[in-house]
Amino acid sequence: MGESSTESAPADPGPVRALPSIGSAAHGVDCRPCAWFWKSEGCKNGKACRHCHLCPEGEIRRKKKMKQEDIKQAVASQRAQQQLQDHLVQMQMLQQMQASMMVANMVQMSQAAFQPFS
């Protein structure tokens, strides 16, 4: 039979909070903090600003520090990886040299074994 109006109506989402700027829509996910919002003159773009007005003061500095730290870690990781690769190449070359020396020693020993005693 027919549905009652209470069953088909969506649940009340509660009070909808208006965003202070367009850029605030991505707050907490992938927003870019507004550099002007916390300054004494404030952001002149207001609601049309493409940057987030919900981020706390100092968020730009914090994100910049995090990015610099990520870059430092990536560089250190690449450096360590290159050092390991260099070490591996050196070890392989050393192993090849040792194998060549062993073969040369075995050849010398076998030649000496077949020479008559004088």
C-alpha cells in the first residue's frame, strides 16, 4: 500500500553549516590554507576564496615543514638505495675477481703437477 510521509522523507541532517569559503569544502581532505585569512587585513576574496578558511593559524607553516621533511626523507632514502646498489656492484666485482684468481691458481697447480721433477 502507500508509504507514509515519515518513511519516505530523508532523515534531518541537522543544522547545515555554511562554508566560510569555496576552498574550505576540501578541508581535512586536500585543502590549501588561505595565506591571508589569519592576517590582520584578512582575506579580501571572502566566500569566493579558493583556499581554506577553516585551517588553524600556522597550518601553512606546518604543511610546509611536513613537505620539507618528506623531501628530506625521500632524498635520504634515494641516497641509501644508491649506496646499497654501489655496494652490491662492488661485492659482485670482488666475487668475480676471487673466482678468477681461484681458477688461475688451479691452472697453475695443475700445470705444476704435470711437470717432471728435475
